[in-house]
Amino acid sequence: MARKHLLSQIGKPKEEVEKPDAARDGRSAYALRGASRSMLQSLEEMAENSLRVQDGEMIVMLDPEDIDPSPYVDRIEEDGEAFDVLVEAIREAGQISPVLVRPNPDTKGRFILVYGHRRTRAAKRLGIKVRAIVRDLEDLAHVVAQGQENTARADLSFIEKALFASRLQQSGIDKQAIRQALSIDNAMLSRMLSIADGIPTDILEQIGAAKGIGRDRWDELKRLLLPPAKLEQARQFVGEGTFQELPSPDRCLALLEELKRKGRRARPKNTSEKKFTLGENKMSVTTKHAANGFSLSLKASDADAFGSYLAEHLSTLYADFQRQQKKG
């Protein structure tokens, strides 16, 4: 049964104290408000930490360099701006909520991160030690703890959870443990695995975490990518420079819109352009080479007259060219 923090009722009107606790998301991010985050959040974190100590879980200070990442990757990309906010919050007010680690069974004195990788990275950037709880965990317990922590914080997008589930299954973790880690039922797990396995990894990496994009759109994307021609079209589209300039959620929506268009997009032509001058820089010449074509552009005071001269002598020039080709 979840324990109620003794300090969580401070400052609440009587009628609010008697109501059931609402779901709190205060621990899902470090929010800067002037000199520090809100007093109530700090009190709640302090109360939670005190309860952990009472349960025999001591909070220790570890060097981030002694902590290895979790072997179960649950993220596609890092949100640079949000991470910078976290770093500044810890720089100003310190790390309130500890991370969870387990001893590395292969290397004495090292630890494996279970959850809290952003806080660990922030401490490493700041050059400070990270507050951590050390707990002996087997692989299954590690998976459950990591998944439930991120689920509770609403920290992962749908596709990140789906990929996390797929990677756990590939690592040999049974479906019951995966369902427990993500707090989902069997039907949702099957749908997540179908989407994660149905969309190629290279396309997912180009799209990113796409926070806010729900399962229905990912399911639609999976169906649209089934024809080989559509898959090729998608890879061409996500490889364009303008695609990566979009925020991650917009990338997903843009790809969906692109794949719904009828017909295939024309491939960009493989062209090369050269520029040079003639007659002591009196004439500027631009040539463009394509797979099945060639164009010539002239700029000068007498460009029109010279162009007419070339046109009149093209048949002779082309005949000379053909003779040279035969000799070669």
C-alpha cells in the first residue's frame, strides 16, 4: 500500500486534506521558479527520503564515473533544453531525489544504474557526486524498478516504452515482467511489440521520441510502411535536411502526411554545376551536368551574339565530337 507523506498536508485547507490524494507529477521534472522549486515539493521529497532511510535504504554519495548505464535502453534521444534546466536546478538547489543503483556483479566498486540517468549525467556535468540508493537487485527486479519509475514519472513517450518492451523481450525477459515494469496489460504489450517491431529502427531514430504522439498514429505509420515502395519513400523523406529541423513530434506527423500522398516523390536529380570565365573574365560560363542532360549558361555583353554563333555551328561541332569518339 502506498504510504502517505506526513508532510504532504501542510498548508492545505481542511476540506482538501479530507479528499483523496490526486496524482502528483511534481517529481517528474525539476522546475525552476526563482531561487528554488516550491516548498511543498521539497518537503515531500524530504519525507520520502526519510521513509527510505527508515526502511534500511541508506542514501550514499557516489562518483558518477563509478556508475555504468543500465543495460536496458529505454530512451531514443535526450531533450537538450529540458536537460539544461535540470542541470541548472541541481546547480542551484542540489539533487533532491536520489537515483537507484545496484552493485556491478562483475566489477567490485562499480555500480549499474537502475533509474535516474538524467540526474547522474547532470551531476557528472557539474563535477559533483550523485545521491544514490544502493540496492541488490537481480535482472528482473532491475527491469521492473526501472520501468515503474519511468512510468510513474510519465517520462517516456509511447514509442520509447514500446521499444523498451521490445528490447527487454529480445534480452530474454519474460512478458509477465515486462507488463509489470510498464504497468500494462497483455493486449497493450502485444500492440506495443507489434509497432516497435513493425517500424524499422533507422526510421524510428530519425523521428525521435515524439512525446505526445499516441499509439494510434504509430499504428497508422506501421501500416503505411508495409509496402516496399512506401518504405523507400519514407527513408528518402526522413533523410532530407529539412526533416531533422522539425521538433520530434512534428517529424512523425510530417512523415504520416508524406506517406498518405498519392504517388511517389520524384528523386532529386544527381547534378553537378561548374562555373568559369572566358576572354579575360569578360564572359561568365555556367555548366550543369545531369544524368541525361547538360545545360550551358552565358553572361556577357555579347553573350547573345556568341550564343547564336554556337547554335549555328553546333552541327559541325557535334560531327567533330563524334569523329573524336570513334578515334578514341
